[in-house]
Amino acid sequence: MPDDTLTRTWPTVSVPSDSADGVSGRRRELAGFLRSRRERIAPEQVGLPPASRRRTPGLRREEVATLAGVGVTWYTWLEQGRDINASPQVLDAVARTLLLDPHEREHLFRLADAPDGTGQADCRALPPTAQLLLDQLEPYPACIRNARYDILAYNQAFDALMGPLADLPFEERNSLWRLFTSPTCRAATLDWEEGTRRMVAEYRAAMAEHVAEPAWKCLVSRLTEASPEFAELWQRHEVASPENLTKRFLHPQVGLLKLNYTHLWLGQRLGTRMTTYTPADEQTDARLRELHELHERSTASPPA
């Protein structure tokens, strides 16, 4: 028996079928893919002491298992191409530990024949009407996020306010990550200390329902490594629930913006919500319209 008591993912007996060769080939491909990704990562990239006297490059299997929060035997069997099942949550932890980019992550889930259960799947699950609604709110900024603060969809006004977002990898398209690691976002958010304190408290409260999920723990680890301010706030153990309040932004093109933000819940259980930013005064309304026009001109295609 594998020693994976945390994941509850156990080996299963192979049942011969007409597609057995295809399944076996996919498992071999998965095994080779995991080995290649593991061997390219230096220990210091994931917070471990620098390598010394290692017979093979990269991380050891037991290090990947420990960082991902799964059993060593289970991960070894997965990398050996054995016939075991892997849940989306466990694959998510492995993907983050191996620092997979979005294309590699998608490849991992295809090889494991498992659905992607993280925010990227949430993006694909949003109905087309969600983006249509966001666009109809122009020139007011609006976005859709899940409880982990992953930005799933947004309109041009939000991109002009907090972007640009389109070229960012998915794991960086996260409001918490942006506020703590983007100098541009930090400079634009006038009440940064109070705002980040509240967001961290909201994240900790929401995490109570997801405390065993690797994706939530991984974001905390990444932020703790990237930002001493986040690490200090996280250690306070403060909790808060989302509220409709007012934020102040200093945009480099149009100046001071005072915005009332409102949460509209799309999926209370999953924490998916649309957040709209409406002007708190007439001056902000005029400046939002000016910003929208500037953004439209900057993104418009040149005449043929």
C-alpha cells in the first residue's frame, strides 16, 4: 500500500480492455514527462538548500512528494508509470511544485486523464454571457474572481485600471499576487496597507473551507517567499468577510479615482463573484470615461 493517507488516492487493479495499449502508452509518457520536469528544477528554486553531491540533477522524488503534500510511495509509483489514479487536487499540487507553465500543466492533466479543477478550469466554465455582462459595464471597471482571487474574466476598463493582464501567465493573474508583487499596482493603490491587510484576512477566512487544497497552500507559499509584507500579515491570523467599500487609485494617466466596489455572487459555494467598480463622485466618473477612451485608442488597430 502507498503511504498516501492525505490524498486518499489509491492504486487500482488494471482491467484489460481494447484500449489497454493506449492507456499504457499514456502512463509511460506521463512518467517520462514528470521525470524531465523534476530534473530541470534546482532545489533553491523551490525553497530548499542548494544542491550538493547529487548523483542526478534536479529534485529528488521524495522532495517533490513532500513539497506537493503527497505520499512518497504514491508519487514514485506515478513517476514509474504504474496504474494508479490521480485526483485533480493532487495533480494541481504536483504541477505547482514542478513549476509547470500553463501549457505543461494542461499536458499533465491530459496525460493523467483527469479534469483540471483549478481556476483555469473556472475560466473555461464561465458562460459567454459573463464576458458580455462585463463588457456592458464599460466604462466602469469590472472583473470576475474566484475565492482564491484568481482573475477569471475582466473588461477593458479593469485592464486599464489594474493591467495589463493579457500577457501574464495564469498563476500571476491573481489580485493578491498583483498587489504584493507588482510595483505598478502597489503605487496605484493609495490605501495599500489597509487594502492588503483586509484582502489577506479575507483570504485566510475563505481558506478555512479549502485548507487541504494544494492550490490554496501553494499561493500562500509563493506569496510568503515573494513578499515579507504578506508573510507578516499572514502571521497575524486575522480574518474578515468581503464587504462593499470604497478604494482610491492614483492612475498615471487620469489622476485620482474614488471607486465604490460591489461584490455580486455568481457561485456562493465556490466563492466566484463579479466585482464592479463604480465612481464615488462626478470627477471620478469623468476620469473613468477619459481613461476608457484612452485605452480604446491605445488598443485600436491601425487603419489599413
